[in-house]
Amino acid sequence: MTMCFETVAALRSKLTAGEISSVELTSDALARIADLNPELNAVIASSEEQAIEAAMRADEARRDGNNNPLLGIPMLHKDIFCTQNLPTTCASKMLADFMAPYDATVVRRLDQAGMVMLGKCNMDEFAMGSSNETSYFGACKNPWNTSRVPGGSSGGSASAVAAGLAPLATGTDTGGSIRQPAALCGITGLKPTYGRVSRYGMVAFASSMDQAGPMARTAEDCALVLEAMAGGDPLDSTCSEKPVPNYAQHLSDAVTGMRVGIPKEFFSSDLNPEVATAIETALKELEGMGVKLVDVSLPSTSLGVSTYYIIAPAEASANLSRYDGVRYGYRCENPTDLQDLYLRSRSQGFGDEVKRRILIGAFTLSAASYDQYFMKAQQVRRMIAQEYDDVLSKVDVIAGPSAPNSAFLLNDTSKSITDMYMEDVFTIGANLAGLPAMSVPAGLANDLPVGMQLIGRRFGEVDILKLAHQFQQRTTWHNLTPPLKERS
Amino acid sequence: MVVSRFSPDLAGSTVTQTTTVRDVADLARLIIADSDVAKVTEEFNQTLTLFEALTIVNTDGIEPMVNPCTESQPLRTDNVETLVNREGLMQNAPASEQNYFLVPRVID
Amino acid sequence: MRWEKVMGLEVHLQLATQSKIFSSSSTTFGADPNNHTNPLDMALPGTLPVLNHEAVTKAIIFGLGVGAKLGKISRFDRKNYFYPDLPKGYQISQFFEPIVKEGVFDVPMPDGSIFPVRILRAHLEEDAGKSVHDAIPNQTGIDLNRAGTPLLEVVTEPDFRTADQVVAYLKALHALVTYLGISDGNMAEGSMRCDVNLSLRLEGEQEFGTRTELKNINSFRFIERAIYVEAERQQDLLESGRDVTQETRLFDPDADETRSMRSKEVANDYRYFPDPDLLPVVVDDETIERIRAELPELPAVKRARFTDQLGLSQYDASLLTQDRATAEFFESVAARCDNPKSAANWVLGDVSANLNKSGVALTESPLGAEALADLIIRIDDGTLSSKMAKTVFDALWEGASDVDAIIEQKGLKQVSDTGALQTIVSDLIANNPAQVEQYRAADDSKQKKLIGFFVGQAMKASKGQANPQLLNQLLKDKLS
């Protein structure tokens, strides 16, 4: 299985050179999934037949002269993207059998680019969680240590790429759900600027923060995939029509002289000391690249989690009202009347964390609470966004840790609900402000991966990608692979 | 300009301060079993404690942020287009007949 | 105790766009269940709203039509509640910042006075689907064809005190929206739906009482009745010391009473919040002026022109301006024949009667404005007597189109030739000496009756074509 940890870019060369075929790559990937997934539970569903067919079409297209960089490369979609060929479950009982009659825009674009979908990845239910433990289909394991979580909510995607099941998986990030699992699994993940990628067909959690992004082994791969994913969509009012840069071409642009801000609040007592050490080393590496490190301050960092956990559940409480057992999704048996239909379908169909967030959300939106909680949170959100803008007017990029801890244990009952929410403390700001942010492998803490976070200005993906790419040219963290026990 | 909220639908009714978790669950059409009420209330309150940090922040004159976009709403041309046919749209219906979705009879 | 009714109206107008407000599904009425839907109308996971340009334009047109302040930046909000015809579990509406703000709408009352109604706001929102209760036993069927149709909700201040005012307002609103071409404004078909908020207070009191909301009453007659019945009900409650409960009620015309809507009884906190899937709707001055320049003449302006310049009565002007088709038809006729009063009489009289009888709309009238004008011209120039004019009119209604040709064919030309008439009159007098004497001997009042004999004979002699005025004059002269 020497191909399984190759990058998209490397596979492209091999495919173009005729060294391998897409069908071979795809069969290998499917075999690896069959081998490792029973342990990892990263993939919820896969479609061998359709994947091989797509691979065959890709090989044919290549023979006909198509040389799209993503052509024929196998990949996985987080099970939050609507796909016509496989169920879209959002890892929930509510949608366990749901067959979307249309493809998400992201799915359509990557399909048009010639990528081969292997299957759908596990996740926290309806993207609510930071450990992939709220999934209806069971927890997903971190390939680095299978008694630990892969992070969440895009845990399945991160685990799959880390374990070499596919070189690329799509994820979504509302409060850190691409970056935190990427950090915990030692891979590279990018959350684009809010509005860079279409949300059409991506099941909504928190509409004002959700963004789709690539999770892969390198920044270069992320750049290639983002180019294909990004761009305006007449079906999404919040998707920007701004032209999409050729991200891959800018990866080697000069970084010398770039100013990188290090917020002191990101090195608070919330941050695990071993993680802190790894990050500090990584930052020195950036300095070695000719980058100027600048001390900055984001004083509202401590308010981020509260702000997020008012706004996101509130938006989610409305977004999840459509799951009522009427037109699709789980319906309880023998409903006696309309209210019974609603109450039992929803109570039986949703897991506990989802219900918790719906309750909090409905509460903060209710008449007596709106001004004090929801409106207040939206005001603080603007404050936080303004703070980031102010700092990013003085520096080009903000850097720090992606997550306060490395991968924690599964079923850690010592972690309270709010402890879990604090996992997002460093990632949340970029979601509230709508900024692009990525996590790159930057070291190890207790033999577990650590991710460095880079946050850019709105539509400033070029800056963070080139910094990440050139960091990866000088370091080898992203090349590490987990010590997996293969069965064959 | 800060938009402050009014609620003409509740004009004339008294709004109580003690909203219970059950009240909220009703609004959201969720059941909380009697045996769970205490636990759910506790978790609820824990999360509310998290929010207390916001109450002391001075936000006078700050416009609430709805989403990070700075553009205005794009407008769609008034053309008819069917993206998915009825069969596809209703393929997941738990109960349907004669092309209607069915729910237990509602009496107005 | 004298009680005063205090009422405010919320009228939902279906805007006449081709596609829905947030999806590109057709808005055409009458399709098979769920045949005019798209993933968004079904609230499938991952779907998103995109605003229809035409809905915004029509809202602005309405705002300009009532002289309202426009919300140059308006937003959409989510109104959250559960009902099977509301697929997302929330309705996208404009709660905090509507596209049309305060205005005043002058309503012409039947007695000719003007009743100004303060418009509080008008906002865009999406319609819900339909629940069908009798298609399948024990089940309610949900049809989402209507879900997502653009609505403009027009909200007034509680300025209404009588049912007459309410009905006059609705008629004027119908006229306005049909003029502006933004809605069919048809209550029976559901493109105009009226909810009445009604409360009572003692005359002289300043504070408002508790109000109930009367929903979905689909005719003027039912509205009048519902208001009466509900006011009575509230009066009974209040006079016996009980309270009026704030709630939504339906009017049951068969039982002649209002009833609480059970399905909406569950206390509702709509939890309004700004919809994060939609961005602020910005309307600039240039757009507003462009739309303003293209507005048709408004009914109020037309009415004023009809009374001031054309000399019509308030009553006639009101009737003629009730819808655009009638007004424009009348104007064509009046302009061509230069006799507005006559044109008004014909349009409001025979044309209207014939249209009602044959159940045909004015736009399908077999009688064109040109032809009617020509008819009036021929009456005015003496060619036709009014009796003969009716014959021509009937012929035109049957399908003929050339007034002069009909007159020619049927030999209907009025005999106004004084010489010919004098001959007829002289002959008559000569041949009927007894009647002549009887006439000359009679007093004034009896003469009025006796002249009828001579008129009748003269008409017979002239085959009905004698000019009646001239004939009368000649007879009077010769007989006295």
C-alpha cells in the first residue's frame, strides 16, 4: 500500500505519467477502507461499484486529453454533503435513510473536476461536537491512537485522510470542525472565508458560520481542491462572486517580510503545555522563513466560546425545525395526532447533544431572552470581528495553536459539556469573523499530533496557503503517518 | 443604530421570568422524560453560566452582526425553473398518497 | 354603555410574479399537488433562499402607490412555528425592517367622502402550503405548491371603526393593486386575504381593549358579518364582567359565529431573528425613481381627474375607477366621443348590465370602446334617438362593429327633418279631429296624457324614427 499516503499533487503526476490508473488507485483505496474502517469507523457508507465506474470514466477522460489536476483522484465526502448516489445521514438517526434527490454544489464541482467519490465520512451528529462521539453510527477513532478521539465534527474525514484511506476528504467548519480534527489527526485542513464556497446542499447547522473546506495531507493539496470548490453560486445568497485566484500558482510567492501576529490570549492557561511547546517551535520555524513575528492581542478571545454557543445553537434550532417526520427523515411509529408526530419523531430521531443545542437555541431566541442573550451575542460577535480586522490591518496573518489539547480519550466522562465546548476556544474567532483559517501539522505532544493555526484576512487564502506550503517545505510533520495495524 | 426588539404577538400578555426547560422543549417540539428533567435542567444551567461572561460587556451602540458578508442581497431574475421533479422530491416521504404528504388529520 | 369597535387590518396580497419569492418554482394556480415545487419549497436539507427581483419591484411599486416611506435597507427574519404546511418550521418574513414603511392610503367612501387609512408597514414574506382535510380518510394531505409564493403583507394602524370602512378599504386596495399590476387582489381566489384585528372599548376611552384576530374571511359580505358577530360576542363578554381572550378566531358562515382556532391555540413565541441565509436588501434612489417613472396613473388621481376635469359625480368616478380595465375603457370612450357624462352612463349602465348577464369580463366585451364612442357621437349629433340607440347597442353586442353601417342597414336614422315631421303632424291633426278637440279642451295635466296618442301615431307613421323632441315641440305648437 505505498500509494495510500501520497498527496493529490503526487498522484496527479503519477496518473499523468501513466504509472498508475485511476481504477487501480480506487480499488486500492476501497480495499484499504475495507481493511481499516471496521476499527476506525471513519467511513459510514461506501459505494464500490459506483466508485470503480467513476474511476473508469476518469481513466477514459484522461486518454481523451483531459488533464484536470483532480481527475481520477479518489476522495471522501463528509456525510453532511447531499449526494444522490449515497445516503446523506449527517450521522443522525433522523436522516439515516435519506437519499438526497440532488447533489450539493461542492459535490457537483468536485465531480465535474473528475474526482472519484469513495464514500461518506463519519461526523458528529449534525456537525455538533468536537470529538465525533455524538454520531448515531458510533464513535470514530484517531488512527494515531485508537483509544482517542479524532476530533470533530469532521472526525471521520480527518481520521480517513490520516489513515491513508483517501488523499482527500471534504469537511465543514462552523466552530473549528475542520481545523481541530485536522490538528488532532496530524493532517492539513482549511476553512475558507465565509462566502468563499457555496453552502448549497450542505446540511445547515449554523448558517452564518458554516463553511466547506478540504482536508488533505498538504497545503498544496488544499489549494488544488479549494480552487475547484470555490466560487459564486446562484443558489446561495451568501456565496461571493469574487473571482477565485489560482491558489496553487501562488504557493511559492515570497513570504519574506510577511508579518505574523501571535495573540497572547492564545497562550493562556487553556493551552496544554506540551502543545504550547510544539507551537512555539513551529513559530520559530516561520521566523526562519523570513517572516516577522509580532506580539498582538485579541482581548475578546475569552468571550468567543460564549458568543458562539449562543449564536450557533440559536441558528441551528431553526435550521433543524424542518426535521419533523412529514416530508422525509425519521418518523415515529403510529403517530396519534400531529403533535405526537412532531414530538416523538424529533425526540427519537435526534441524539442528546443535538437536543441540548436545540433547547439552548430556542431559549436564547425566546421573547424574554432575546435581547439579553442572542442580540447581545451578535453585538459581541461584531466586536470580535472588529478586533480581528484591527489586528489584521497591522499583520498579514495570525498564528497560534489550533486546539488547546492533543487528542483526548474516548468516553472521557471527566469532560463536562462545557469542557467540550472549550475545545473550540482558538478556532471559534475565525468563524465568528468569517475569516479563512487552516491547521497544519506542526509537531507532536506525547506522541500525538499538534496543529498550528494560521488565520488570514477575508478572502486572504493566498496568504495562509503560501505560508503553510513553505512551512511544509521546511518541516516534515505532515509526512508522519500513524502506526496503524493493517490486517492484510 | 441598534435595533431593539418588540413583539406585537405578545402584546397584552405577561412574560414571566421563570421559563422552564419544559416550556422551551414544547416550543422546540421535544419531549423531556420526567426522569430526565433534573439532568437536562442542570446541563442547561451549566451552559447558561457560560453566557454570563457576556452580560458585563459594554456593547452600547454596536450593531448586531447577522453574518460576516458585507454585500447586499443578490436578486434572482423572475424565471420559472424546475431543479428536481416531483418524484425525486417526494422519494423520501414517510407517508404519502395521491401526491400529498400525509399527517394525522388536523382539525382547525 | 356605548361601545366602539376598534379595528386594524392585515391584508396578505399574493404578488403576481412568475416564480416564487425564494425559489424558481412556478406560482401558477391549480397544478397537481406538489407539482410546482423545488427542493427549497420542500425544505430539503441544505437548500437556501435566493430573492426574486420582481417581488422587490412589486413591493416598491406598492409603497409608491400609497405614498409610503420606503425601507431602503430592509432585512428578512425567521418566524418560527410548527405546522405541516410550513415546511422549514419557520416562515421567512420581514419583522424588524420592512421594505415599505409608514404611508397613508385615502379610501373613497360610498358617500363621496375620503377616509384616510394610516398604513403602518408593508413587508415581503413567503406563503405557506395548503392542508387538504378531505382527500384521504383520517389524514390531512399537504400540498406545497403554494409554499413560497411571494406575499406582501399590508398592515394598517387600528384606524377602522365600522365595517363599511373596512369594506371600502378592501375595495380600494383591490383597485390599487390591480391598477399597479402587482396582484390579482382577488378575495375569492385567495390572492387577497384579510385578517381583522378587532377590539372594543367604551366610547371616549383612549386605551385599547384586548383584541382578537379574525382570519381568512374571503368575501366582503362575510367580513361585514364576521365583524358584527365578533363585536357582539366581545360586547357580551365585557358587559357580563368577563375578559376577552387574545386569540385567533375563524368565522363560520353556516353557524354565523366565530370560533377559536384550536390548532393555533398553543401559546406561540415566534422567536423572530434575522435570517442568516439572506443579506440586506438595498434599494437605491435610482431604482426607486425608475420605478416611479413607470407607474400607471393611480386610482385616486384618476378619480380626481374624472370629477374635476370631466365633471363626473364622486359616485360615478368611484365606480368607474374600481378597476383599471373599466377606467381605461371609459377613458377611451370619453375621449373619442367627447361626452364623458354620456360615456359614464353607458359604461355603468348598459355595458355593465350586459357584462353581468353574460358573465363576461370587460376585457372580453364584444363591444369595443371605439364603437361605443361612435354610438354616443351619433346620438349627440341627432342621427339616433335614444330608443334607436339601444337597438344599435344590441347589434354591437351581437358582434357588429360599425355603427354607421348598422344605422344604414336597419334604416334607423332618426327623422329630424322638420319638413317631413310637419307633414306627419299636419296629416295627423287633419285626420283626428275628435282627439284634437279633446286635447284643446283639456287642462294642462290632462293634455300631458292626451298628447301621447299623437306621439304614438306619429311614431307609427314614421316607423319609430321620428325625433321625439322635435315631434313633441311640433305637436305642441300645432295643437295649441
